[in-house]
Amino acid sequence: MREEGDYTCYADNQIGRDEMKIYVKVKSALSPPQIQNRTVTSLVQVLYGENVTLQCHAKGEPTPTYTWISPMNRIIDSNKEKYQVFNNGTLIVRRVQRFDAGDYTCMLACIARNEGGEVRLGVNLEVKEANARMQVPETQLDDVSLTAGNAMTLNCSFEGHNIKVITWVLPNGTPLLSGARITKFFHRQDGSLVISNPTLAEAGTYRCLGRSNSGQVEQFVQLTLRRTPEIANRYNSPVNVLNGDRLMLHCVTNEEPLQLTWTLPSGVVLNRPQKAGRYSVLQNGTLAIQQVSVYDRGLYVCRAANEYGSSAISVSVIVIAYPPRITNGPNSVTYAKRGVAIQLNCAATVVSTQPRLFGNKYLHPQGSLVIQNPTPKDAGVYKCTARNAIGMDSKTTYLNVY
């Protein structure tokens, strides 16, 4: 209107001048608010967990104010961290959530009002599920256990519509598409991953990838190798110990078993750690015997066990309390036929030996010497000696090959 604008008042005298401006706005008739963006689609789609902006612009006289109503039919408080309402009617919803399984639709109502009235705009907010959750047996969700040598299957399926497993990624980063096979691994058409004859090398983190209209989804499976405990040391021959000395028998495992026991020749079982008289099972699995006597001779068995099985070793202990004595020695002269094997006996008390092979000669653990295919070159004097820490004994024979 022509009368609308700035009006200036001036005041002056001989000393100076002053002025004041006044803006005059001529109010027209009240104009009720009108939504400006009704042509914009009322269906807004957003991915789960993302932010979304909803528009609600209106004009009217005087300028409308805006109020948003939530799906719970409550006025949205702009002071809350989740929501922000601008003066122009724009609403920002942060980190959109879903309150029930599957997709859902919510209606938000925008109210623009002034003295002339009010108007409403409905907006359908549809939340799409971006990250489907992997469905695997409960025992396989975070940490899958396997026993070496036993084939196993990792299942992978996703909740949601039209989500397909497309790739398994092995711990070394190798992708395995559906239907592909690499050494021990086979990605079946149903999305499962088959591992044949797994070993420690197959332990690690496996990644399952799927794809839907909303994008790519993934999940992880930690595969941990579980196996029966292995005892690293072995006793291939009897252990000799002097009467009165201290004896240490070791039982070293490759991993921490749930239970480790020693069985004595008497049948008594000692757990780790345990002390019983002269016997002690140490924390590292070693059996310690103080002041060994002849009554401690015999077979000792160490057994390590966990939930997947057990392993055991045995060791024979010989207590040396007397000097050795040859109880079954050779005659002073022994005759052998050329080409026919001959055995020279030499059995002794309190002494054992390792089996050995010298050319055509084999030394038996019990002391006997076997000569295969003897020839005149093998003729001569043979001396059998039995020795321990206390003393020795010997027998001599002359071998005559004819």
C-alpha cells in the first residue's frame, strides 16, 4: 500500500537538529496458512540408523508457526537431541530407529497456524532395514569351536527380504563366491561354507557378505581350533635312577589341559598340583620323587585331558641299588655257520640299553647281539659289559665262523 513505509520526524533549533524514523506497516486482512509443498511426495524413505529431513513450508499472514506431531501423537520437543525443528518448518530426525521387526511406516503431522487458522500436512516415513542380522546356531555366533580333522559347516542366512549370501571371505582375505571351491573350502549354493579336514591353519575370522536392495550386509564368525591336548615329550627307553637320588619325570603339553594326572606303579593317582609324601606333581606337570627307593621302580603314566579328549605317555623307571650282574652270558667259545644268523646272549640285572644296528650286527635292548649273515670276517673275541653307577660285570666269548 502507498501509505506503508518509513516516516521521519525532524526537530531543530539554533544549536542543532535531531530526527527519528518510524516504519509503518499497514496490516491487510488475515490470510490463513497454506502448505507450499503439497506437490512433494508424502512418502519419505530412510535407511535404519540414518538421519532424515522432512519439509513443511507454509505461507500466510501473519507468518505461521510450526508444530510437529510424532507417530505417538505427541508434540515433538525440538530441545531433544533426536529432533531439530527449524523456523521454516523443516524437521530433522536423527538416527532413525525401528521399534518392531521388519519395515514400518510412521505418520508425522505438521501444523502451521496463525490468527487466520491452521493447516496440516501428513508425511509417511518408511524405515528400511539396512543391516540384516546373521542367523547362525547359537554356539557359532561369536566363537565357533572345531576339532582338528572333523569336517564342519558354517551357516549364513540373513533376516529381511531378498537378501542373498554372495561371498565368504576367508581369514587370509581370499573371497569365495557361491559355488566356488578352494582346497578345503566349498561355498555351497545355500550360502553355507563347508571346511573339510580343518587344522590349526584354518582358525581365524571368517566374513559372510550378503546383498539386498538396501545395500551390502555382513557378519563375522570367529573360528577357534579346539583339540585334545598333546604331550610334547616322549620316553623311548627306561629311566635309570640311583637309590636315594631325586627323580624328575616331565610331562609337557602343547596347551593348557583341564586336568593333568600322574599314575604311580602302585595305582595311586596324583592330580596337578598335589603333594603326597615324597611325591609332588608340580604346576608345569613334572612329577618329582624325593629319595628314590627300590619300591619306586615300575611304570609311571601321565595323562592330560580336556573336554575334547585325552593323551597319555608312560615311562618305565629302574632304580639302581646294586651293581649289575650278567645272568645269562655267552659261552667262552661260540660257533656260527657262515651265512646263518647267530645270537650272542648277554642278559644282565639292573641294566637296559638302546637298540642299535652296526652293519650286520643288531644290539637288542635286553643285551643280546644278533649277527646277520656272518662271515669269517666276523670271527673274533666279543666282550659283553654291563655297567651302572655302582659297578660293572662282563663276559667274553670267541666267535668261530666255519
